[in-house]
Amino acid sequence: MTKRTFVGGAITALAVALTVGTLVDASNMGFKLNYTLNATQAGVSKVGNNYVALPDNRQTGLNTSKTLMDDIGFANVASIAKYLKVSDTFQTYTGRKASPGADFGLASGEAYIIKMNTTVNAIVVGSDDPSTAYALNATQAGVSKAGNNYFAYNYHQTAGDSKQLMDDIGFANVASIAKYLKVSDTFQTYTGRKASPGANFTTTPGEGYIIKMNTTVNYTPSHY
């Protein structure tokens, strides 16, 4: 399978190749993206992981890890993982009897890790909900063990890089923002602090980022 089309709801995804097909300017209206979910390939993806951000308003029936896997193409996907803040671990769904993992619900503002067996090009259309507030949690017993948040970057956000995103959330509230690097299976981390420098990086519509919080914030992204 080389192409899937997700229609109806908003969806964004981590892309090696990401281009705008069509869009309208209002943040609650539709856009179209062309992106690639990469399987393991030398010089492209070391382990086949893709950090994927789902829409605020998904298409009808796209509500669980199982339906997402089926929509991409079951044979193409090895697993879909969700970060669990309370334990700083992952819940992983494979859909295979040999390695069972519970199906889980999809939620606005969460980024997921999709591990691919086969590289798939996808056409994605959707929209963002500019009124949605996302809970970015700092470390708190029973809520977040490490203060990490796997955040789904919206298409219509105005924060064009990690510094602007940190400032939009509130500089003092954020410890760091990290971007996954497929080619090396590592992270590029920006802190904005002189004591622990890390290069500022461009934020791409559709990428999922790991935001580590100093203070819990209900964050409504700035949109155009």
C-alpha cells in the first residue's frame, strides 16, 4: 500500500516529506497535507518510528488505535504507542495475537508513535479547533511522573519554531521542547537557557513534540 486518504476531520502528522495541497486561512477550516510515514531505511529512518499528531476533530469512526491502524493499512503498521504521563511509560497496540496490547482511545492534542513495517505516503485533509485548550502537565503525583507531554502541533499555529512555541506557552512554564529525529532515533532538544543550550528548530505542521513543563498550563495555541 502506498497511499491512504484520511477525510473529514483534522489530522496532522510527522513528515519527512510534507507539503501543503490545499488550505483555507481560517484556523477552524480545512487543509490538505501530503506526508510520509517511514519504515526502517538506511539514511532515512533508523527504527521506523514516526511521531504523529492527530486532529482535534477526527473523521467519523477514527477514534481508537485500532481504527487508525486499519485506516493506514494494518499490514503496513507494526504498532501504535501512546505516552502515559502518570507512569512515564507507553501503552502500545499492535493488533497481533503474539504481542497483545490493549486498544486505546485517541484524544485531541496527543502525539502518537507509529512504527511502520512499510513506508506509506498519505494524503491528509482536516481542520483545527482554535478554541481547544490542551493540558500540558508539570510533574505532579498521580498526574505526571516526569512532566513530559507528547504534544500534537496544530497546522494553523503561528509559533514557527521551538522558541516561539515556548514563548507562546510561557517561557517560565516550559523546561524544554524536543523534536524526534528519525534518521538517528534521537532527539533535538531546545531549552532556551544559556546553561543548557540547544539549537532552536523549526516547528512543522503535523509533527509531534515532547514538551517538558515546569508549571501546568491549559494551553490554547495562537492561530492565524
